Amino acid sequence: MKDIKSFNLKELKTEMESLGEKSFRAAQIYKWLHVKLVSDFDSMTDLSEKLRERLKNEYYITNVTELEVQVSKEDGTRKYLFELPDGNTVESVLMKYHHGNSVCISSQVGCRMGCRFCASTIGGVVRSLEPSEMLEQIYKITKDINERVSNVVIMGMGEPLDNFDNVTKFIELISDENGLNISQRNLTLSTCGLVPEIKKLADLHFGITLAISLHAGTDEKRKALMPIANKYSLNELIDACSYYFDKTGRRLTFEYSLIQGENDTEEDARKVASLAKRVSAHVNLIPVNPVTETGFKSSVPDRVNGFKDILEKNGVNSTVRREMGRDIDGACGQLRKRRLV
Ligand code: SAH
């Protein structure tokens, strides 16, 4: 049995041809799956019953099941707990902004990167998600709110570049004009910094925004927070960023979680400014969100503003991220594989 929702239109045409069907059937099926968002073959009413039976024998339609939705009292952010076909669960978050609906999706069940401040990596990785399972998070939310999702950020649970092929396929499918057609300009992929994969991604020439989880201005401090820093130095990371910028013309974002006593000094700010300047990156400051197991505290507001001032004085644009959904543990670094009991 094959996962029909993970095929692009071209592949689906080849599939239909191999079944001896007319290739226009592929466009009909693709539309049912990716525009009308149906969950079973019997809803595809312009296909003959015979063809539907045939499809059922060869393919399955991946669906995720909504187990729980938590709504933030502070800002209306909605956090969804979805069950995947094999019983694993992931979380996704819907944020309503004045410019549209933004969904943060998970790309793996768990994560193997081990960043010390992040809840998603506690307990390691279970498996990577299929393209269809990433699409489904958006499809189910679209149906739930009955409104268009205009922005997607791949910043939920998991390291997207550790699931390279499926994530890039997902990007292709979600931005396909024959599907939901979410513009690549409105897609952001966040990575802790897998250098070879950043270069591979650049070579695909997508128009997406790449966000790099920086979190420190020196290798020494970065190693203390993020195991990946033992594998790739900041120099190698910045080189990869500059390769990405050259190839795609897309400006990068650096994400920087401010943690009290770890990475929030004036010296840290100057170091970050010089790294950001090398690739004209925008810096997104995130006062670190509480995760019970880590014990890290957020920098005080004065520190956050002081940090921002130093960046600005050094000619680097920055914003302090407005954290959404903290009261439902739906903010950055708070997503998990399962419910906390
Ligand atoms: N694995 C990817 C995407 C998931 S994390 C990555 O590392 O980029 C999304 C963002 O939230 C990353 O920048 C991550 O470093 C940050 N983050 C993780 N834990 C956090 C926390 N407790 N508070 C604030 N941001 C956090």
C-alpha cells in the first residue's frame, strides 16, 4: 500500500498510468486530496466506483486525528494534539495575527538534537514525519477554523533538516498552485544548524525563509547549550548561511533565545551583531520560555531591551518575538510528544 497524499501531481500521473488509467484522473484525485481536503476515496464522487475500489486496494489516505485542542485565554492561540496513523502524537499551533493565520507544524515525533532549553527533545526522537503527515496538520486546522492558513512555520517539534527529503517534499506540496498554494514567501523553516543540509536546501532554490537557531555568539557558549555546536562551528554555520543567501537571495533570520546568566550579556550581543552582519541576517529575540525540566530562566525585560539596543547600534535589525500561547505550553520550545500528566 502506498501513501497517496505524499505524491506530487507528476508522480500521481505516473501512478495512474501504471494502473492503466487516464492521466487526467491524477488531477481529479489531487484536487480532492489537496484542495477539497477529503479523507476517504468514497468522497471522490467524480471517479467511478470501480476506480475507487481499485485505489483502495493500492493506496491509503493519511489522516491525523485531533485528540485535543487547547485555546489560550491570553491571545486565542490554539494548540492541537494530533494522533498519527501509527498512534504516535505530535503538536501543532495556530496563531491568529492581523495579517492572517499562521500554523506552526511538527516535522518529527520528538527530536534528537538535544538542545538543553527545549522540551521537544526530551526523550529523543521516535521517528520522522511523512510529507502527508505534515500536510495533514495544516489540512485539519484549515477545516477546524474554516479559514485559509496563510503562513506556515516549520518550527514545531523536530529538526526539519534531519528529515530533509520529506520536509522538502512537504514544501513543494504545500506551495503547489494545484494544492493549497501557500506562497513560499510565507513559509519559514527553522533549523538548529545542520551545515551540509543548509547547503543542500540552498541548491533547491526555494523562496522560503530560513531561520537559524543561533542562541550564542561563541562556539564555547553554543556548545554548552546545543550539542550540534560540537559538530559544526559558528564559522562553518555562517559560511553555510552566506551560501544560502547567495543562492536564494532570501535574507536569513537568526533566532536567539535569551536565557538569564547564559547568553544575555553585552559582550554576547556584540558577538551576535558581528555574526548577523556577515550575512545581513535579521535577529529574532525570544525571552526563553519556561520548560519544567530545564530550569532555565528568561532574561529580565531590561536585559532583553539592552541586548536589542546593542544589535541596533551595530546596524543589525532585530525584533523581540511576541510569544503566543505560553499559558497552554504552546510557545517556542514547549511542544512535546505527549500530554503532560
Ligand atoms: N529544530 C528546529 C525547529 C524547532 S524549535 C530548530 O532548532 O530551529 C523552534 C525555535 O524555538 C528554535 O529557535 C528553538 O531554538 C527555540 N526554542 C527551543 N526551546 C525554546 C524555549 N524554551 N524558549 C524559547 N525558544 C525556544
